[in-house]
Amino acid sequence: MRSLFHDFYVQPMNTVYIETVAMYLIWTVAMLLLRGKARKIVSIAGLCMAAALIIAFTLFGRKSGNNHDISLIPFISFVNAKVQPEFYRSMFMNVLLFMPFGLSMPFALPNRFKHKALLSIFFGAILSITVEACQYIFFLGRCETDDVIMNTLGVAIGVTSFLIFRIVIKIKLAKK
């Protein structure tokens, strides 16, 4: 698993951008093509896989250290990236890691929820905060405010697929 993440992480950024856009488009088209129960099953499976990958890469894929490292200054990574551009890659990878959660969560939620997009972003932020807290408590890396911000942004970007889906469905219904 670690090798898979490493292999993806070291790809040229242009390749990562293209793969990210492709993932987003494929998911959005799949949700438009699938109906009812099939859409729900695929969404729940996608959500479970997304959560498992997030936990695997952020908690189980790390070696324990011996000190608590924390950064509570929002957007400090952008300042650091001016000196060390690798921070941009790290921030984008945080966005990318949480995007599948945002892609699948609103489709997986029961229909009785009215604000699926906002709930998905909220649950994604809670998951991110939980991951960062676990990293801090168990000495598994640096706990950073910027990670929570980038992770939540990834969920929000993923959720836009659901919003596009709803717009397309409304347009189709209006034509009938």
C-alpha cells in the first residue's frame, strides 16, 4: 500500500492533475448513468474505500516518532512553499486524498437528508480533524491546520460532482 502511494506521489504533477480530472469526470458520469439502488451501492462502496485509503495513508502508513509536532498557523504552508515548492505538492496531495470522500459521501447519504453537500463537507472536516488528532496523539507525523483546510477543500471539490449531478437532473426533469 505504501508503495502505491509513493508511486503516485512521485509522478509528475501534470500527470497527477490529468488523473485527478479524469477521476472526477468518470465519477460524475457514472453517477449520472447509474440509477437508484445501483448508484447508492456504488457510492457506499466508494465512500468505504475512500475512508479506508485516508486512514491507511495518514495513520497506518506512517512510522511512530517520539515527539508531538503541531502547526496551528493557518496557510503557513503557502509561506513555506515560497522557499520550498514541495509544499505545493504536499498541499495538492492532501486535497486529492479527500476528494473521493467528497465525491461519494453525498450520493451515499440517505435521501431524507436535505443538505447532503454541507453534511458531506462537515463529515469530511470531522474526519480530517480526527486524523490530525490521531497523528498528534500517537506521534504519527505533524498535526497541521493546513492539512485540515486542504483536506476539507478536497471534500468540497468532490462534493461539486453531486451539485453538478443535481443541476443536470433538474434540467432533464424540466425538459420532460
